[in-house]
Amino acid sequence: MFLSELIPVRDAFRILDENQRSTETETLNLLYAHKRVLAEDLKARFDSPPFDRSAMDGYAVRAEDTFGSSPENPSRFTVTDSIGAGDVSDVDVDRGEAVKIATGAPIPRGADAVVMEEYTVSSGSEISVVRPVFPGENVSPAGEDFRAGDTVLSKGTLLRPAEIAMAASAGYSQLRVYKKPSVKVIITGNELMEPSADLEPGKIPNSNLYTLKALVESAGGDAEVSHAPDDMDIIVDEIRGAVKEHDMVITTGGTAVSRGDVVVDAVDSLGDVLFHGVAMRPGKPVAFGIVEGKPVFMLSGYPVAAMVQFDVLARYYLLRMQHLDYSHRTVKRRCLGKVASGPGRTEYVRANADNGTVKPVQSRGSGIIRSMVESNAYIVIDENLEGIAEGEECEVLLFDSMTL
Amino acid sequence: MFLSELIPVRDAFRILDENQRSTETETLNLLYAHKRVLAEDLKARFDSPPFDRSAMDGYAVRAEDTFGSSPENPSRFTVTDSIGAGDVSDVDVDRGEAVKIATGAPIPRGADAVVMEEYTVSSGSEISVVRPVFPGENVSPAGEDFRAGDTVLSKGTLLRPAEIAMAASAGYSQLRVYKKPSVKVIITGNELMEPSADLEPGKIPNSNLYTLKALVESAGGDAEVSHAPDDMDIIVDEIRGAVKEHDMVITTGGTAVSRGDVVVDAVDSLGDVLFHGVAMRPGKPVAFGIVEGKPVFMLSGYPVAAMVQFDVLARYYLLRMQHLDYSHRTVKRRCLGKVASGPGRTEYVRANADNGTVKPVQSRGSGIIRSMVESNAYIVIDENLEGIAEGEECEVLLFDSMTL
């Protein structure tokens, strides 16, 4: 089964969007929520800080009692209590009174400022203050960061360390998040064997097995990997089993147009092949289908083609599967070389970008893994362009922008 | 114990560099090596590809036998064998002979090109070729990607998916890598309690526990977290136990200059405090020491200060601990606002950067977690500058550039 017309990349994305599946939710302890996506709007359970807090170690006072204070003319206070961090005090601070207070402790009633310890002189139960404070000085007011009921994080937010801090501060130690997509990776090819020093004649190392696992992880998924021979019945069985237990299936090998197309035929027999062949380079012989409601990406056996197909299509889908508002966001860079490109296909040129420029990597064959090792970005050349002149601005997709 | 002079940020980095510790090596299956750092130079165990491979499904022939072929004047060949992927053939391809060959299969002796299947017409054991091929056409020559003995990956390389592919292709399913740093995180503060809807009076949620775990993970470490009260004996015991079992210790709380400084005193009693107080904002009250040969970072209790101190100092150290050639690499962006800054301290201004510009985040208090949620970068203002004018270029440290 081969859809003989290559479809443009934009049509491939449209088909992916129309068939986007998403993961369910689960409740996780906040300790394990890093890099997950929030599945609920989070409303603060209290003000933050929850009370007027002292921002310094010192003495809580009524600010007006310190007005005019100086080393020559200090104001005097009676110390009536002491509040450590985590403690509370019942005393009211009246005129001429002070309460010793630690950083983070709640300001006692009546007080409206904190005099830093170094601007006081202590003698017994009395202190002298040698410098005035203004009302509110050294006080973090309740609700300064957020108010009870505020939506502090929205559904769909990726939880970086700062968002983890925010969730905890808002009173949550458990969060409703989206599950990590579980991905079954099936590497096909009789010519593949486990990497070792002893290659059998005609065999090559199975690099895709390891690469696809890492690629799936870099996009927030969990991968289970296996190797299948180029045998229609076995591959049908593998895919039939995989769609029962996983959210997504990725295969490599057996998609080339003129070959047996064993994988594409297998998917066609089990479900629907929605595209086969995309006008992109490298990576043209890529297919996508749905089996039992689950997405199946059929990538090339060539390592570089498989990586590019993953990055362009499967990664996009996998990130969106986690309810992230992801799309490939390119940046502009000045191209340090001339890049030829045929019209009618989108080129993903392996390249090395810095803050202002991008340099295409020389070797462009689908077998040249070195070219990916040397790259940190793709130059994306639209199907309507005929290459890029040296010094011209071009669109660049940074690898760093494509991971969680 | 307080080193009363704040040291410049560059001196803090110098002290960290002089006291840099590194993790040991371990051997890992390549399946688990993603984001690890390679601890050996990797030499290819064979050529890649290991033999001249067919790049297409078709027929292996001697190219000169096809010269002049056309649909009107096809050249005829006797098919003497068939080679599937993973197979080998013993036949020699003589003049007028062809061997059916699959993509990825080794080119048989005598042949030097592959005619694509679609340019042939088959009848019984004979084929007609309707188009000439040049010598080497549709053949991936042995060693095209790399040669046996080539150093394909160097010690110290971060293993992204492409490097995983390279290691497998070079014949390795096991790699010598550096261990992940094991980090003990000790959060101090009597005022902290587990986040929940029911805050006790005077208490605040312990957000640092969760945040520091995520921060350590984002820098490639494994974190074990605990909460300790502001009690000298307990903290001394915790740190003494932690340095026996972990590669690094991070504390939060108890570093403020005028407070009990319980953590800094504890480290001082167990080992050496090498700095306490850095001329940076936010994050001035940060300390670093060595206990039993292990690094101890003492961060603030304030969540934002702790995050900035982690990013600037502990993250730098933790990434280098894994033998990565890491330093904070800033990029230039045009600043969309005016930023005030006092000379004599390095400012890390929370900010939101895009490809060309950076916008400082408004709220700058150390308690305002929201400000970190709104940020994806720091504007770094050198201690010799007095702020940035609107529209001026400034140095920006992108969060994305600081993670594995």
C-alpha cells in the first residue's frame, strides 16, 4: 500500500492535528511532577505570604515611634515578647513597645515595621533604636505574591522548578497532571544486530533501538523497545499487541517506497494508513496511521532519516499528546553557507547555530550519523524556496527548543 | 561565623573552581545513557557502513554494462542471485549479470552500482535495464560515515540522541559514563510545613523541598530531600550523615547575616566555610563550604533567592561535577525596559527573552515566586554597570541553556 503522491509537510501536520490523541490524567506527589504538564487550573489555597512576615531579624515596632531616631537621639522601647520563625505571638504592640522577631515570623498585632537588629542597642529588656523606619519597612505583606483564590498556574502549564515552587506555595503537595505517553518502539530489519565488536557478515548495528528510546525520552515519553524481523505476520502481531498496551507506536524500517513496505502493509491491514510519503528531505518515506485508535508513526530504517522524521513529526505529536501548546518555533539566523534545495519539498538541513548565525553541516547523506552529532539545529527551507544564499537570513529550528 | 566582606561573583566562581569535585565513572547499557556524559574516547570498532551497502531496492550490476541503456535500447542481464537485508551472497557479478538486492544489503563482488527496481523490466530470470547508472550509483560505500579506529565521540561529550546513535553504530552497547551526582538537600526552618489546605498559624508551605529536587534534576543530579528544624545539633548530624552518603549537600535557610546562621555555623564546625556572602542580587546571603571533602552549598530560605543562588552557583558546580565543559554562556538581547542596578554587585534580573529582545519581569522581591514563573532567563548586569537603559543591548542567560 503506497499513497503514490508525496504530501506537503503542512498537510502532514494537518492530518496529525486531526488525529491528535492525548494522555489521561493522574494525581502525582509534587516531588515527582517536574517536567509534567498540569491538568487543572491551580487556585491558591491562601494568601502568600499567608500573613505579614518579617523580612529581617530585628524588632517589630510601630514605625511612628522611631521617627526622628538617630545615634545621638535614639528612641527607647520595652521588649515585650520574642517570635521565632514558625512561632506566633499573642501580644499587642503598643506605643513604646517592641517585639523581637526572626526573619519569616508573623508581625505581631499593632506593629507595622521591623527595625533591623544592627540599628538597635539592647540592654536588658530595653532597646534603643538609632534610625527611623517607615511604615511597612522590612515587612513582606500578606498576599504580596498572590491572594487566596487566585489562579496561580493554568491547565496545560509545563512544570519547571519555578512552577513547582508556585504549586507548593499555593498549598499543593499533590497535583493532577497528564500521564507520560507510553510509546512502543518496534525496530524492524533482518540486517540489524545488537552493537558489539563482532559484526556478522551483512549485518549492521541496531542503532535505532537506542536512538529512538532517547528521542522519546527527550520528548517526555516512556519508551519500550523491541526488534522484529522483516516478517509480515510477526510485525502485525507486534503492532496489534503494542496498540493494546501503549499510547503510541513508532516503527523504523520497511517504509521505503519500492521495498516490501512490510510495516506500512501491516498497519494497513490492522487500521488506516493516513499518509505515506511526505515532501521533506531527508525523510520522505515516512508514514502515519491509526490502529485501534492509537497513532502509529512509521519511520525510515536509515538513522538520520529516522531522527529527522521523529523530530519533525513524531516529536510534535508526542509533545502535544501531553497537552502542551507545542509547535515548531523557528528563529532567524544568518546563514554562513549556501544551501541548495529543490522546490516542492521542505528541507531540514542539519546545522550548527549560535546566537546570530547558522552554519550548515556538510555531510548530508541519510547514513551519516556524524552529521547529526555535529548539529544543534535544523535549517528549515520552505518548499517554495530554492535554497539559501550565503549571508541570507533563514529559519532555524533549535534542538533545545524541541525538548521538555 | 560570617565573612563580613561580600565577595564578587567572579571570586565565588574561582573558589568553586578551586574546589571542584567530580563524579566517578560507571558502565551503563546504552539504553540508559541518554543525557549522561561519556567517560572515555570512543573509537569505532569497524567501518560504518561496514561494507558497501545498497541504498535502494534493485539490481546490483557492473555500471559499464548499463551505459547507453534506454527504453528503446534496454540492456539485458541474467539474474544470478538475490540478497535480502542481513544476507550475503557468494556470487561474483560478471559482465551481463545482475543480483537482486534489497536496501541495506551488501553489494556483491564484481558489482559497483545498483539499478533501482523501477528502471528495470523483469521476465523470468532476466531483466532489462532502461536507464544507465554510473559507478557507485545507489551504493553507500563502506566507511562513508566513519572508519574503524576513528574517535567518533570524545570523553566529556554529553550523550544526546545523536551521540547514542553514533555509539551504537560504532559497535557499543555499553558505555563508560560519569555517575549522576547524588545530592542531599536539607531544608531548614521551623516555619515550614508540608503544603496543604490547612496552614497552622505562623507557618508557611515548604516549597523549597520540592523546588530544589526539581532544580537538582534539571542539572542532571539525583536528589534526596529532607526537612530539619533550626537546631544546631540536628543540622550538624544531618550534614555529617549527608556527606558520607552523597556527592554534594545543598541546604536552604539559616544563612542570613544577622540570624542565628545555624547552617553556616554547623558547616564551620564540621569543615571549612570558603565563602559566606556574595555581591549578587538577589541571593547575597549564600555560603559554600567543604565538609569531609564534599561540597556544601548553603542557600537562602527565600524561594526566589534560593533558585537564583542555585542557578548561578550550585548548578554551575553540579554540571561541571559531571565533567561537562559548562560555563554560563550569555547571549545579547535588546532590553525592552530600564533596569536600575547598584554598582558593586552582579544583578540577576528575572526576565522574559525571545529571539531578539528581553523584557525584565516587574516584581523583583525575593518572596515573589510569580516572578520566576514569568521568566525564562536572567538579565545579567555586571557589577561595574549602573543598570541598563531601555533599548540597550544586555547580557542574557537563558534558562534553556542551563539544563541538560
